[in-house]
Amino acid sequence: MSIEVRLPDDTLRQLPEGATGADLAGGIGARLLEAALAMKVDGHLADLKAPLVDGAKVEIVTNKAPESLDLIRHSTAHLLAHAVKRLFPAARVGIGPVIEDGFYYDFWVDKPFTPEDLPVIEAEMRKIVAEGVEVVREDLSRDAAVARFKVMGEPLKVEVLAGIPAGDTISGYRQGDFYDLCRGPHVPSTAKLKAFKLLSIAGAYWKGDEKNQMLSRIYGTAFHTQKELDEHLQRLEEARARDHRKLGKELGLYTFHQEAPASPFFHPKGTQVYNELVTYMRELYFKYGYSEVITPQILDVALWKTSGHYDNYAENMYFTTAEEREYAVKPMNCPGHCLMFDSQKHSYRNLPIRYADFGRLHRYERSGVTHGLTRVRTFCQDDGHIFCTQEQVKTEMAAFLALLREVYDTFGFEGMRVALSTRPEKRLGSDEVWDLAERALGEALDEAGMPFTLNPGEGAFYGPKIEFQILDALKRPWQLGTLQVDYMLPERFELKYTRADGTEGRPIMLHRAILGSLERFLGILIEHTAGAFPSWLAPVQVAILPITDRAHEFSIEAAARAKTHGLRAELDLRNESLKAKIREAQLAKIPYMLVIGDREAEARTISVRHRHRGDLGVQSLEGFLDALVAEVRERQR
């Protein structure tokens, strides 16, 4: 008997019953079989050795397929676990998923792994690759799977099995002397895995719960070719050099202290940059018609019950009690803005109302997920809420998108990705209201000419949202701005305005942010610029470097003139060589250095150096200062 399958070009192939994807690839050609990693059957990824069924549409997956990189990384995670079990037989294996740019695998070990273990494990992985170990799938009953992993002494796998829904297929993969629970698919042989690197080690709680066992997590990455891997490792080196945690300390911007976990202390230079960001946003708020407000940081718990945060967000909030009343430290500004809106009567004539708030927010982030400035417990958002009529929603969205584009252009973010996050499972409101809100956001993006993808189920509990990702100098995506349509909070707070006909209407509430958390944005900006902020943001804009003692008098005058022009100048009168002074100014990422020797002092000129462009020649002091003032005022990049 035979079967017939259809290829991607719609040609038909006859094969004997029981033939596999490998048989199909081999029948087409030896080169295809050599390149084959897996197959797609009727659009679903499957093992190359899986038997084919009559009438299926089959595509052989090679390195050219978009799914192939995740397949390679998934199989390399298993290769890592195989090597660890060979070297550390007592290790108990957890899970090993693919993540962005790589994979990890968690292990329960008596002694956590160290960086010195990585090259040893990697060498064992290469040994298994050289052995060309066949990777074979087995489908199991639940009882057989549980029994097998109990005998193997793998309690974490038994826990995973308990979480697999009844009726789901349970499968395992045998790889020589290693066996793992996995849905698959996988490459047919370890010989297909040639370009990989183990990168780091971290601690991770089992299932992300701090009440569970702490595991030892090994991170790695894999690519199709050594060239691709080398390019990626070079990008990682560049990212390490730009790491905001490293540069923030070196540049004296901020520090962290155990007395306030995950809460940054901004030093004078960091505060200067922080305040410049706020000033910039305030100028734009004036231009786009926002009114800045200040709201309390601690509010009665009843407010958060009305807003829905108590039921949907309490695990991320801080609470306190005073005079037998329970209060919550605000994690966001929106309920306070609802109170403010409701404190006055409103007519359709004075809508929209746009509130902007730089109030400090606090959210409880687990210690395992905090990360420098990009994940903290206390922060400030460039937060805004717009109360408008249904007819004004599109106009307000269009204005917000114009504002967002203006801001991102100023910072030199050249790429942007847009996603529409739709209703989550846990939410407020009816499906009809969610339909209306999701449609409004989608239409706003269409009319703005912004292509977008969908993130099903990722919206806030009170409304859908648009998420804006920018690409930094290393082409890494970062989620910054958000725009949310909210029909729920105005309903829960019974907000109202008077329509033209005298009847009461319910306003629509738009939640929006552009930079997002200022702390997080500053961390991203440090990495985007490698700490070399544009002159308008730089904490020190110009360093004045006298060469001789005789040049001190004019250098002091030059520093005073710079400050008179509103510029941030630093005068270096130390008895150090010019080379040392220039080097320190370069390391401090100061945009301009003014070198003043005897000739410059006598002629009342300066020799200008730029941190990137080098020597800019001799200039008049006033001419340079006027030009720098213009550069700062225009916020040139």
C-alpha cells in the first residue's frame, strides 16, 4: 500500500505506507535530507522521523525556515541537559524553554553551578554532537510517564506531568543515555547542533514562586552557523559595554542600596538628566494642551476597591494602616485622576480634559525579576489621562500618536513596533464594551498608517491597549509607550459630564504614556547612547581644561561665562597632564572639552574638542558658547 502527500509547490509524491519525513526528504534529494531538521505537516511542526499520513501537505524544514532557529535552540537546551546529566548524575532537571535570543535550562543541584562549570559542560555538549546521537520520540500514557520519571529520580518532571491537562498527548525524547519529557519536535540527531554557546548562570525559583526550591539556571544561545553565533556574541559584548548598570555607576548617575531594595538613589548628575527629561515632557505637555496635576501617594483602600485594582492588582501593591484605616501606596495615577475629575462639574464644552502627572509610584516587584533601572519598585511615569467624549476619541488618539512620534524622533529611535493587546481572561466589563474599545484603537492605528500586530489576552484588566516598542542602537526592542481606552473606570467612579442637550453623559478615559517609567527609560537611553547623552541631556556639557597655571585665570572666566549662558560646565584645575584630563573627560562622556593654553589665554580663544569628532579647532569663546546654547535649545541629537 502507498500514501500520497502534497508538497509546498502543490506537486504530489507517492510513498510507501509508514514512510517518514526523512524518507520524503531523501526521495527528493540527498542534499535536502542532509539539510532537513524537521517537517511541517498541514502547517504544524513535526519530527522528521514521524510517519506521514495520506493526503497531508508536507514541507521539509531546513535552516531557511523561520521556525528552524527556535527548533535548533530547543534541541540545544536538551543537549545542555544531556551534558549536565553525564557530568553531574545527581542533578535533577527542570524545564528548558526557548527564550528570545536563546534558551535556558533549570537544574536542582546540591551545589549551584559556577562560571567555571560552563566550559566543561560546553565541551561535553560538543562531545555528544560529535557522537551524532539519534533523537527519538516516544508517546506515553500518563501513568507510564509518571512511573518512569519517579524511577529516574526526577521529581520536577513528575510535577510537570501533574500540570498537563487530561487528554493531552504526553511524549518524551530519548537521546542516547538521556531521556526528557517534552512536546517536541526536535532535530533528528545531535549532529545537527553545531553553533552554540553557554552564556551565564543565575538562580531561579521553581515555577517562578519564591516559596519553591531555588534552582540553578544555565543560559545559552544557538544559531545555524558559527558566523551567525560570532556576530551575536559580538553584539552581546557591545551590549555588556553599554549595560546601564555598569555605566550608571561609572558615570556617577545613581546607586542602589539594600536599605531600599530595587529603588534607585539618583546622584546629582543622574538627577540632572532625570530633570531634563521631565522638563522636555513638560514643554510638550504645554504644546499639546495638557494640565499638570499633583495627587497623593497614599489613598484609602476603598478607592482601590472601587477602581478594581484591589481585586486585580493587590499582589503588586504596598499597604499600610493608620488610625484604624487601611491605605494603599499608589501603583498608578488613574484612580486619583478620576477623583479629581469628579470633584467638579463638566460640560461637553470643556472636554477633553488632559491631566499629566509626574507623581511617584510604587509597585511590589519580586526580587527575582528586578533589574537595574528597567525593573524597579519605585518610579515615576510621564503619565497622562484624557477624559473626552466618544466623538473626541479618534482626534485625541491621533494627537497622542503625533506627540509620541515627536518624542521618539528627538531621541533618535529609528525603528518602532506596534502591538494591540486585547482583552485578558481576568477583566472588567462586557464583551460589547471591549469590542468598542478594541475597534477604536485598531482604527486609530490604521488611520495613522501604523502597522501593528495583535497580542491576544495581554490587555489591562480595565481595557485594551496599544504598546509601542522602539529599537535602540543595537536594534534591540524595548516597550515604552502605551495608549489604553477605558470605559470601565468612568463607569465605576460614576463620572459624568453635561451633553449639549442637557442630559448626562459618561466620559471616555484614555490612559497614555510615552517614555513610560522615567527610571526605565533612562536605563534604556543609557544603553542606546552608551552613556554619551546628547549635549542637551548631558549632566556636564562642557569641560574646561587649562594646560598651564598661567591659563587658570581665563579658564575660570570661561567657566563663569558658560554658566552665565545656562550651560553646565566643569572646570579642571588639577595639576595633571592634558592627556590625562582629556581621557577623564572622555570617560565621563562629556560632549565638549575646551583646551586653554598660554596662547589661547592671551588671545582669549579656546581649542575645542568633541568626544566623538575630535579636534574642532580654535574658536572664540563667545562664538562657541552661542553655538552650544543653540544646540541645546534645539535638542540636537
